[in-house]
Amino acid sequence: MSPGSEGRVSSPPPGARRPPRPRRARRSSLVWAAGIPVVAIGLAVLAFVPLLRGGGTGAEGMLVGQVAPLISADDLTGRKWTLADGRGRLVWVNFWATSCEPCRTEMPAMQRLAEAYGDRLLILGLDWGEERSSVVGFARRYAIGYPILLDPTLANFYRWARGSGLQGAGASARTTSEPFIAVWMLHSK
């Protein structure tokens, strides 16, 4: 050893072959290289399974094609609304509550749709039996301008719930210009 080289590893002379990498390290690298794409593909499949399944649970389509149940409720100004008020337009009935987290996201988006397609779309937001003051505060806070209907006795809700799988706030139905349900969907609170 040359003076001052203690503890240093000398590099191989130029042109000399490097020692082979241990087999275990190569195998580990191959496992990682193959494993990462497999995991990525698995996650992608899991993400798309709900889209590929379509409805699946049956709750989404139980009322599709049937005559829409009656709705008769007053809005926040006292005007009475029915499905007939949407004649000639697509009517979107949305059962909601101030405590429904998804409603806080979807209702402002629905407001933008009501503004953009008001001549072809009527959205009726049917509150789920809450106090008028809470509903008014919610509509103001989220700048909801489409008709918000009060259902203090839940009479409208129960008419729609019979045989539909509807169990609480957080459901929407769209009817065509004829009072037949075209789309029915539920989401959890």
C-alpha cells in the first residue's frame, strides 16, 4: 500500500473488468421493474371497474321508464311547484339536505347548469324536511337560484321513495318533457 492510502479502496486499473454484480441485487431490480407496472395496471383497473360495471346495484334504474311520482311543494317565496311547471323541458328533481356533503358540491354545479340551460332544463331542489331558515341560509350561502322546494312533512319524498330505494337526501331524478323518469341515481351522504 502506498503511504496515505490506508482505508481507501483502490479502483481497478484501466481496462480491467468490474466485478460482477451479485445475482440477488439483479433479481431484486427485475422484481421492482416488473412489479411497478403490474401495480399501476391493477390500480387503473380498480379505478375503472365502477365505470365498466354501469349501474350494478339496481338502485340507479328502479324508476327509469315509469311515470314520475307527483311533486307538489312550495318554494322559498311561497310559490307552489309541480312537475307540470317543467312541461317541454327536462326536469331534474334533486332530493337534498343541508347536512349532505355531496349536495354542497353538486348544487353550485347544478346552479351553473340551470343558468346555462334554463330554457331547456328545470331543476327542482326538494329539501328533505328541514327548517325553512336553515334552507334559506344554505341557498344564500351557495348562491342557489333555481327553485328550492320545502317538504316539511316529507310527503313528496315518501311518494318517490316507495319502491325506488330512496332512503334519504342525496338522490336525483331527471324526467323528460313527458313525466317519465329518464335517469335515477343515488349517492351516499
